[in-house]
Amino acid sequence: MRIRAIAASLVLLVGMSSSIAAPSPKAGAACTKLGMTQNFQSKKFTCVKSGSKRVWDKGTPIKSALPSPTPTTTPSPTNPKGKIYSVQMAKAHLPVAPANGYDDYRCFLLDPKVTEDSIIQSIEFIPQRKNYVHHAIIFRVSEANLQEAKTLDASGTGWPCFGGSGLGGMFSSFVTSPWISAWAPGRGKDLPPSGYGIPFNKDEQFVLQVHYNLLAATGGKIETDQSKIVIEAVPVADATVKPLNIELFAAPVELACPEGVTGPLCDRTEAVKDLSKRTKGGAELELLGIAAMCGKNPFFPQPDVVTKCDQKVRSNYTIVTAAPHMHLLGRKLKMTLNPGTSREQVIINVEKYDFDDQSPIPLKTPLEVKSGDVIRIECTHDPKVRQLIPSLKNLPPRYVTWGEGSSDEMCLGILSVSRG
């Protein structure tokens, strides 16, 4: 598995915790995507076209919403051999945003008490507070990260997190605690691609990351949340679907301060020292390892808003889904099989990256990959956005590199693959 090759190059890594603030909509102010909506101060704003511009409309009042009722009955499995497992957050959480912010990113450890090795065939997140649960991500926590998760959630009230679960190493956690599902308003039950399922072993658990957007709270009233997860799983012995595994492809990130922006941390050496201090020294080895893995000179990095890396595939497999992962400055991500050859095929091409929607994208046709093939990952970032994001614009300007925090960046492609 590619993670072993990556891990051999890197000594990782770092936990993380941070939160960001979302820009608030204002009637007539510019917005990015037609039809997108955002709740603010008890109104729902919609991005509309005005002449040649995209702007927020005047907003419509939001009627008071009651918490979603907790189902009183357990649904029946759709598969005769399937079992339903339901698990709720151990304790109710009262969302609190950091200073100058409106968003609370929080992770919780949930034990569905699965009694035998299984394959998940459906998974559903049921929010208690639909009005200000902005989105949720569900990670499968294997034995490798379980004790760490138990320590972080010893009180049952969760821990702050951003971008991922905050468990294990930056790369390894995507394999040992992979992202398996995501929820956003309007989304219901999550189903893997037909013919495939998500492995879930006995005694494994979930980490549930919830993003609370406190600006969307009805009437500004913040109440506790105790959301839940419901899955249907079939014992491995009875499963007729193929399990999915994870392959990772990364590229270094080197973003200089924009023209006209200055400060001590705009010097890369000082920025890396600061990153190393935050990560207890692991970050410097990590930066060197990623550069070396991608065939770049790790001691003379070149800043660029576009980064790419070609990596050779080491085994045969079939790509079923692909997911992008960057942080707040990410704008585009593309993955290509055998670039520049007659066998070139685009795996995934995300032209408008959305940090809040990093769900795996099923390929229209699963893609066969052979040992010796090359996969390229290419990312585009915009460092100027840093001066616009409320939670980042008040931080000292800095040279941005790969890192786990919200003020750092990534360029990572996550492939779900089937072997054999």
C-alpha cells in the first residue's frame, strides 16, 4: 500500500485543533456560486445574479426550527443478513466558538458496539440541531488510533479538531482512521457505490466531526447538541460486496506571502521554525520527506500557487471513488492516471474546491490501475484568500507550507480502491 512508501519517507506527525470563522452574507455583497445559501441572523440568504455579478439577495426570515426528533424505533435492515447499529454522542455538547469566531469544529468518539467483523452498506448521520449543524464527517477508527481517541475523549465531551480527526499521523490517519461518510443539509442516508462496502471490524469505533455554524442558530439561541449515527452492516462472512481500501497521493505546498504582504513569518525559514514548534519538531522532517518523495530538491523549495507530484503505483487495483483534501486556501485539485501518455485518463477534476464538501466522488466507471502506472496529483491554492478569511486575516502573515493546522495547507488525493 502506498501509505507504507509514504511512511518510510516521513517521520510523522501531529495532532491538530483549530476553528475558523465563516464570512457572513450581506445583501448586495459579492458571493461565489449561484444558488448557494447561507443562514445569518435568522435569515436565509441566496446567491443570485444581478447584471453580470453574483450577489447575496435580501434574505428571507427563517421560521423557528425545532430539534429533529430522535427516532423511537430502530429501522429494519434492508439486507436480510444485515444488522442495524445506532449510537449517539455520549454527552450533549454546547457549541462554543473561539474568540472572534462563529464556528466550532468538534470531534466525538462514538462506539456502535459492532460485535463481529462487518461490511457497512449504509450510514446515516442524524443531527439534533439541524439549524446550526453546518456539516459532519464520520471517520472509522481502527485499533491503531483507538487508544489515542479514547484519551482525547476521556471526558465524553469530545475535542477540538479541524480538517481531520486529529488522530495519528497526517498521512497514516487517512488509512488507520479513514473518512467514510459526510453529511450536509439535505443529505440523508449515505450508500457506498453499488457492489462495494466499507470494512468495519469488531470493536472499531467512529469519530464524528461536527461543524457548528453558530451564526445560523435560530434567534441567536445556542442549545446543546447530541446527534447520532445509524449504520446497516452485514457480517463479512455473509457479505457479497467488495471491501474498499485507501490509497494516498500527496504533493508539497509552498506558498509565499502575496505581493505587498510582509512580516517576519513571510520568511520561509522562520515560518518552518514556527511550524516545527507547533508540531514538536516533526514538521521539518515531514516537509523534507514529501519533497523527496515527489522528486524535488527538499533543501531548495520553490514557491508556487500550483503544485504537482507524479507517483508510481506499486500494485494492481481498481479505483472506485476519489476525494480531494486541502485546507482553506485550496481552489482546485486534479488527479490523472498516466499523464502525458496515450493512456492518460482523468481520475478526478475538482474545479471549485469546497472545504466543507470533501466527500468521496464515485467514478462513473471504476478505473483499473496496474503496477508501474503513474498517478499525478495537482493542486492550486490562493494565498491572497488568507487576508479575507476572518479567522486567518488577524493572524501574522506567513509563508504557508504543508501542515495540519487551519493556517497551514495540504494537497492530498484520497482514493478508495478494490483489490483482487
